[in-house]
Amino acid sequence: MDCGIITSKTVLLLLSLIFWAAGGALAYVGSYVLRSYNNFDNFLEDKYTLIPAAIIIGVAVVMFIIGTVGCCATLRESKVGLGFFLFIILLILAAEITAFVFGFIYRGRIKGDLEKTMTDVFQKYEGQSSETRAVDYLQEQLQCCGVQNYTDWTRMPWFQSHNSTVPTSCCKGNHTACTGRIDQLDLLNVQGCEAKLEQLLQDVLSYAMLVILGFAIIKLFGMLSVCVITCRRGRNEYQPLYA
């Protein structure tokens, strides 16, 4: 067995292991993206921004299966198995490229999506609704207040009906005496939520895209290794007529 075959087999076995590890990693990334978006879904009008995460999770499930197929096909040097492995790698690579493209497209649409919906959700804040819980969660998690800044609350119905105060979710976590009065700015988070939420979602999506790109590069080496083993095996099986 020459060095090329040994190297190619090593690469494919390593790739199979990477498929298993990548399946777990991508499942985590996809679920993390979904959790990040679901936590703030009241502020996201375009639900298609979840497409990259759904594709990532689907790819992760397939990877667990394909890792096993690739390992067996490599050890047996099965042309059928290796051909199937190559075909699956191509499909997954296409899916990852699709997820990368969608991620790139929707990464640029996050800001517009937030601008269209966040003010409407804040306007519906009244203390009991699902919008109220979403706003409180957002302001507490991101330590922010209002859309652009805390003064946005002065134009909200809540401010007028609650003695000119902002919700207590605007209060800094270490100040239990905070009542939401805007003349106590040292007790309030004054930065707006839109910029912070946009940055959070951009970071999550950028991380997912970086992971996808890394695994796509690995798969290119796997495709090359399949071709080396298949072509070399084909030459070894050739028998001249005069033999």
C-alpha cells in the first residue's frame, strides 16, 4: 500500500471522526442560533432568518449517519461506499453553502427587521401581555432601556399611565431601590436595546457562518481523498490482456 493510499485513508478516517464531532458541534450551533432568535422573536418580523439555523441542524443529523458510512467504506475500500460517501459530501457541502449564503443575506436584513418591529412591540407594553414579557426579558438580558435609548419610553403609553416612570426592567441589576423614575439615571440602564440586540444577533450568525466555512474546507480535502483512493484502486484492479 503506497503512501498516497495510506494518507488518503487517514484523511477519510479522520474526516469520518470529524463528521461525528461536527454533527455535535453543528447541532449545538444550530440550537444556539434558534434559542437566540426565539428569545427575541417578538422583535423579528421575518421568520425566514431562521432558515440558516434549520439547515445547520438538518446537516448535523445527517453527519452522524454519514460518519459511520464513511468509516466503513474507507476501511473496506469499497468503490460503491466511497462513491456514496463522495455524493453525500457533495450534498452536505451544497447545503452548507446554501446556509452560508442565507446567513450572509439575512445578516444584512437584521437591522431593517428590528427597526420595523421593535417600536411596535414597545408600544404594546402594558404589564401583562406577551409583548410585556418579551420587552422585560430583552431589557434585563441586554441591560438596556428603550429602543434607541431610555427617552423612548417618554413617548410610550406606559410612561403616561404610570406616573412618568419606565419599567423596572430598565433598572440596573445591583440597585434594588430603583423605581423607574427618569430623574434617577444613575439607577437606570440608559442605552437603547436596538443596537445591542442587532449586535448580538449579528455575532451569533457570524459565528455560525464561520463554523460552516471551516467544515466546508475540510470536506474539500475529503473529496480529494476519495478520488485518490478510487482512482488508485481502479488502476490496481486493471489486468492487461496479455497477462
